[in-house]
Amino acid sequence: MQTDQATLKDRHHKILQTIQSHVNPAKGSPAELIAVSKTQPESQVRAVFALGQRLFGENYAQELQDKAEALKDLPIHWIYIGHLQSNKLKKIVTYASEIQTVASFEHARHIARHAREAEKTPFPIFLEVNAEGETSKSGIPAEDILPLAKRIETELPELKLRGLMVIPPDSYSDEACKDVPELYRKLRTLANQVGEGKLSLGMSNDLRIALEAGSDFVRVGTAIFGRRS
Ligand SMILES: *Cc1c(COP(=O)(O)O)cnc(C)c1O
């Protein structure tokens, strides 16, 4: 379903207002909004770009390539937030300007090599943490994050380690949580110790609690574009 321009404008504006109302005085700058455009047609991306949005998130390598090619007249900053596979990394490095879902040293090493070949160094990455050690979810267990971060910083100068990215379990939502969950506070503290110390946490359903926890990047799809078909 295509969402009309007026609705997109209202929703986008509302998200930006929520972000603005949660600026941490100690930090000063608002969290950055990544509009998650997976499965959305090119026309919807153009419509949201027209509202001033510049960061867009994509989850699939081929879809990223198709959209980046179709929209190359626009200065969009594509951020890859999907599952990584070694054989797709070259394509992703070619079209994305940042990868937020790095979950192994092997993938980091391949990204470093492709970034060097594409002359896109230092290439920005986030480590994806598996928030509660759920085996069904991707990401690195929290206790392995700091050693991996250190190894990447020592051995892969082609990368710029920006911080931590998290997809929390569905049970964490603005509706279910009145206060900032303990888990979110722990993630904030852990992210401070990783590279540039950025935290990418918060989606449509947990936007408020993620902002209250001090997230630096929120990734919002449904609340802007509507339900994905
Ligand atoms: C799809 C997706 C989002 C956006 O989720 P919404 O609930 O639609 O806001 C955010 N982050 C990641 C990693 C995603 O895959």
C-alpha cells in the first residue's frame, strides 16, 4: 500500500518532534532518524526524501542495490541494517555508506577488504549485540563485545567502529514499559565503551524508551511508511 504524501509528512514530523522532545541536555544534539525503507517502493523513498530525510535503512543487498541505482540522483545516505552474508558484502559495501549489523570478526575483515578495494575507507560499522542472549536472534553476546571491538580497532584500520546496534526482543515496547528498562541502560553503558560510543536502539514500537535511554540513532519503518506488505 502506498501512503500519500500528506500522511507521510504528518508521521515523519511526529517522529521528529518525539526525537526533539527527548534531547539530552548533557549531549545537546538530537538522536538521528534512520527511515527504514525495506520493501517500500522507490516513490515512497522519494516522498520521504522530499521532507528532508537523508538517512535510509535497508535490509536486503539486492533491494539496496536496486534502490540506490534508481535513486542515485538523490544524495541519500544508505545504511545497511539487515542480516549479513559473506557473499553479499561486496555489494553492500558498494552501495551503503555504513553497516550497522556486523556480528563477527570474519565479516568485519571482509568489509575492510571490500572497503579498501572500493576506496571507501575508513568504512563506518556498528557491532550488533544480541541483547538478551536469545539464540533465535542474531548478534554478538554482550560479554564478547569489548574483546571484539578491541580486535577490530587493532587489526582493521580500514574500519571506523562507531558503536553498538541492537534489535531488542518484542516485549520491550513503549506500551509495555513505563520506565526505561534496565536492559536499555546497560546497553547505553556498553555502547559508551565501543569505538565512537554511539548507540543505535529504538524502532517504531520502542521509540520513546530508546530515546529516554539516550539512543543516538533510531530506526523507524512502520511508524513512517505504514505496515509492510
Ligand atoms: C525493519 C527494521 C526496523 C524498523 O522496524 P519498524 O518496526 O518498522 O519501525 C528497524 N531496525 C531493523 C534492524 C529492522 O530490520
